[in-house]
Amino acid sequence: MRKFLTILAAGLLLLASFTSCSKLNQDMNFTVGYSYGLHFADETVENEVEEYIKNTFLTTAMRPTYYGKIHDAATQAAEFFKEVVAKPEITEYFNSKIQDENDYVVIECYIRSEYGDCWIGTWTWKWSDPQPNS
């Protein structure tokens, strides 16, 4: 009886793993999303930067939706995120606000589907990055 239960449990575990892996290969909608962290010595600047992030990154235009398999959606989202954080106006804005060696901004990109989130990348602006006009 014990042997039968072991074989049954192994079979159920194998079946569950095949079922969950098949979800990774389905065509689904994936939406880009962001989370962020920031710290500034000046609280007024911190509030200003947080408002900028909300108005820039959390808009519909910055949250495209991709349809397809997770690998393809993740590749497209990574390219999109790379282009966004490389925009001179975004980098210049964050670098202009960083005035203290402990100031930083971190933006994290992910894609969300009905099965959860998938991390795409993280970008950080901090004091040790090259400062404009210096």
C-alpha cells in the first residue's frame, strides 16, 4: 500500500509540474508595470521626484501590453524599458535632483499576466553616477 501511495504521489506531482509548465508556453496578455524606490535628503525634492515618477512611469503610454508567449513579451518589455531609462530627459531630470551622496532613485520594471509578475529589470540613479555639468 505504501508503495502504491508513493507512486500515486509521484504521478500527481509529475502531472502538476507538466500542467504548470504548460502555462509558460501559452499566449497571454502581459502588461508592463513599475515599482520604485527613492531617497532624498531634502523631503521637498523627494516629493517632487515621486510626483514626477507617477506622472512619467505610471501613465498608460508607459505601460504597454504585449500578447504572446512570456519569452517574447519579456524581450519586448526589456527593450522598451531600456529605451525609456536611456531617454536623456529622464536621466537628466533624476541626475539634476540628486544633490547628496545618499540620494538615489530606483525604477524596477516587470510584466504582469494572469499568473503573476515577471521581473524585467532595474535601473538606478545615484550620486556616484556622472553628474551633469560637473
